Amino acid sequence: MEQFLLLSEGELTLKGHNRRFFENVLIDNITECLSKHNLSIKREKRGRLYIKLDNSINVNVLIDSLSKIPGLKVIYQGYKIKRDFDIALNVIVNLLKNAKSFKIQASRVDKNFEPNSLEINKLLGQKVLDNMNSIKVDIKNPEIIVFVEVFSDHFKVYSRIKNALGGLPYGSSGKAICLLSTGIDSPVAAFLMLKRGVEIIPLYFHTPPYTGNNALEKVKNLVRNLLKFTVQRIKLYIVNYTEIQLSIKKNIPEKYWTIVSRRFMGRIAEDIATIEKARAIVTGESLGQVASQTISNLAAIDKVFNIPVFRPLIGMDKEEIVKIAQHIDTYDISIRPGIDCCTLFSPKHPETKAKYYEFIDSEKEILKYLRNNYSFVTEVIK
């Protein structure tokens, strides 16, 4: 008897001629995950991936790790056994031990095998009822479906264990610079983009001594938390933004501080995108959530960009964003004490309908001296 996991690829099965590319990226990511357990993976037909397990593996830990890998839709667990209905019954009873209802769904890869699929369903279903008193058959809405596949020399018997993350394999959609703060929104935006296959490169703007090490450590903890979805190292850029922020405060009308600050952040993000060969920038803005995130102000900010800007939270309200943050375990980190530069230098009465011509000349003066005078460091989070 051989224990295994079957992994379903989800939307990758809808890809055309590019499907092999996406599968290869997904398999590379899964292989990285499995390397910690000394396991390997192989392709099967019908968009499935097969992992042979051994008794030394903590299966629950492995399943939890695999379920967070973008590109996987469903994880099944089961056994490869001899073509013997009594052995199959024992496996099925084990899979159903805590269930109240079930359904057998048999299929024959070996079409010469008798009985046929419908008869196998009835045969094994009756055997289960004879051996388990507290369970019933439910064809329409079973608690557990047990799949039985008949091959030329073995049965596969398995059931769905866990829904996985879905989406596209991490790294299959190119790179993007993700503006990351210590708040709730931007880590969620980064997560939603990595789920669509984007390799994220977080960029944090630090303003020492106004923002201390606790804020910087929060950002690093947020990145570490996102690692469980990437199965890879993440390169974090930390920009010293103090001089630019103070110059904005000195030279720009107060109501425009946030807008101009975001524009300089955008310019720096594009510089780093050039270094990293990234093709887009990701922000955590949600339309109308704060004063700087009105249509007019976002339009004023966007004038500095020459590459696409993705805002995956743009149509979400705060409650929706918080639910995702809680689901991916970034919420508790984000609400820890710590001030970032956006909060620290916020105007008392921010502009909601930016008039571009009112700050562009002052901004040019700052740009002349500071555009290439900022400093940054990088840290690989692993």
C-alpha cells in the first residue's frame, strides 16, 4: 500500500499553448517546498501532480504548506493499493471515519475491468454501510466524496482533504515593485498580486529618527509572513526617505504633502523597477478610503509613472481588506504599535481635489536636488 497526495492545478488547465510554462513554474515551486521533506513530484494526466509519501512525513504540516502555494486548487489524500475490493473497503472506512455522509465515485482507466463504474459505486457503497452504522449515502451533497480509480494493475482510492490557494504560480507573471507600509492594506495588495503569479519586490520608505526600529521590524515581519505563499526568498528594499520628506514639508503647501510624497515614492519605485527589471508597481490604495485616495488625487499621483500601476484593493472597503489580512495572518502584525512616514507627515487638512499646477514648480525644485540623492539598502528575507 502506497500513501500519496494528488494536487489539482486549478485554472492552469484552462491555459492553451502556454500551459506547460505555467506547469513548469508551479512544479519548481512545489519542488522547493518538498525539498524540506525529501520528497519529489511527478506529473499525471488530467492536470494532476502526484507525491508519494512515506511514514516519516508529518502529512498535516506538508498539506498546510502545499495549500498556500499559488497555482494549486485542491489537495487530495489517498492510497495506491492492489486491485482488491476488501483492501479498498479498509481504505475507504479510514477516509470516512469522522464523516456523517458519503458518496463513492468510481472511474475506470482500464475499461476492460469488471464490474463497471456504476456497479463499483453500488458495491463499495453497500460495503461501507454494512461496516459503518453511523453514516449514510448522500448522492447530491455528501460530506466526503471517495474517488476510486481502476488502473491495469492497481486501484487509487482518495478523497479531497483541503482546498488550496488557487491563482497562478508565483513568478509566472513577471516582477512588480510593491510599496509596503506597516499598515493593513499594502500587505494584502502584495498578497493578491503574488496570488496572480507576480514576483513581489517590497519597497519600504523609512524616515529615521522619526520612525524607529519597531516600524522597520514590523515591515520585515510582514514580508516573512508573505514568504509562506512564495516558497522563495523575498528581496526587500528599504529607502531612507527622511531628507525628501522634510524637504516636502518645507517647500510644499501642507494640503499637498501626502500627494507630493506619493509622487516622489513613485519616482523612486520606478528607479528600483529599472534596477530589478520589474514591469509594474503595486500599491495598497482603496478608492476614497482616505483623502489622498480620491480619483483626482490618484490621477495627480499617476502622472509620474511610466509603467503600469496595479491597485488590487481599489474597489474594496476596509472590512473586506481586513478579512483578507486576517486570513493571511498579516492583520495582527499590522496593528502592532509603530508609526510609518505616511502617518507621521500627514497634513491636518489634506486636499481631496488636487490642483496640479499649485505644487508642480515647488516640486521641480525638490526634484532638482533630491531625485538622485536618496539612499537605500536591501535585505533578503528568508
